[in-house]
Amino acid sequence: MSLSPPLMAHEADAVMPPNFIEFYDSKSKFKRWVPRLEGAFNLYKIKPKKKNSYFLHYIGSELYDTLCDLVSPSQPETRTYEENIASLTNYIDPVPLEIAEYFAFHHRGQQEGETIKEYMAVLRRMAAGCNFGSFLETALRNQLVCGLTSQKIKDRLLETRNLNLLTAFDIAIGMEVSQVESCKTREVNIVQMNMKRRQPVTHNLQAKNSSVHSAPPKPCYRCGGDHSASKCTWINASCNYCHRIGHIKKMCLKLKNSQKVNLVDVEESEQDVVQFV
């Protein structure tokens, strides 16, 4: 509410309080708007006989039409300020049924994504229509504990002796903060573990590639030397065993195959001798 500095009493009677917000707002409560209007009246020294005129102006056209319907066939202008306030209050903010309010309060649990502070604020607002009286703190404590979504916090509160509302609220808030921090830490640890799991795969791949690149070259098939066959000095040499060009005798495949055949013949001959004996 934006208001200019207070005027003198006689000036305030002649000038309307500037920039005072009109009522109609579905998010507001009429019974909470009226005290703001009364505050403006006091600030600007509005006389009682003029309150009704200001009130009918500031409730806005839509609410004024509603008031006319409510008091018909009378006119709002012919009624007192207090009578018009009462008519709109009973229409917009009727006195709730106590049993219905208690039923809603008793079945209100903490909702998903709702913090304990937010949940507690809702319970206090709902308790206003339950007429708990001196039982208010106990009722709030009971519903706070019963309606919590965290079974861990609930169990802790249920095992606490001499639990009052303030203690229950402090414990619940502390554990909620701890759970949130623990969840964050767990998420960080999971990310770090996943990163570590990926690293060995990379290292193994690098090691495998390294071993492939660092593996010693095959010996030259021409001479058996540690170099490429295309660079061998024996590339035009003639084998003393098979007489082919391109390798020397010790690397001759024909010679090696011949030696294998001879070895097999010897082993078979030895077996024959053993059987004969």
C-alpha cells in the first residue's frame, strides 16, 4: 500500500487517500484487507461518517455489485459502514465449520517437495479454524509428527521423551538439513565413483595400445636380423640349401621343414626298436 505523507485533519477530509489498492483479489482474504483500510483511515484522519463512502469506492466495482445483491432491496449507501463490512465478511470469509476444519487439519500431511518449515506454516494456518484453544501446541505437535514423510525423522521424534512442539520442530528441521546434505554428498560420491570407473578402462586401452606399438618387430625372414626384410642386405643372396634368391640357409623354410621330417622319422624308428625288443 503506497500512501503519501499524512495530511492535516481538515485536508484529509477533503482528499481521498491516494494509491490505496482496491480489494478484489482472489489470492487475498477480505478479513485481512479490512484492517489495512482501517489503517489508512486512521493515517488520513478520516471521520467515521465518511468511512462508508470510502469503503464503497475502494472495494471496486465487482465487489460493489456483489454487495448490492447481498443487501437488496436496500442500498449499500443507506447502510452503515459496519453493516456493509459484516455482509461482505459473511459472504467472502464465512465462519468455517469447526468439525470440517478439524477433519482437514487431521488429514493434512507433508506433501512432496514441501519443507518442514512450509508444512508447519500450513498447519498453523489450518489450526486457526479448529478452535483448539489451550490444546493448540499439542495438536500442532501431534500433526507435525504424524504427517511427516520421512520415517527416519518420525521415528526419532516418537522415541523422544517429553516432546513439545518447539523441540519436535527443532529436531525435525535439523534432521531434514542433515538428510539434504547427506543426499548431496552421496550424489557427489556417485559422480566421482563413476569417473574413477571410467579411468581404468582408458588406462588399459592406453596400455594395450602402448604394448602394440612397443612390441618388438618380427625378425627378418631373409637373415633373421632385427630389421625390416625390405632393408636386408641379403635381399639378393642365394640360399645354399634350396638355391633360391632372397634368403640365406639358416632362414630357409625348406630346410626347416626337412629337419622336422627327419626328427619324426627318428622318433618312429626308436619306437620300432623298443617294440622289437
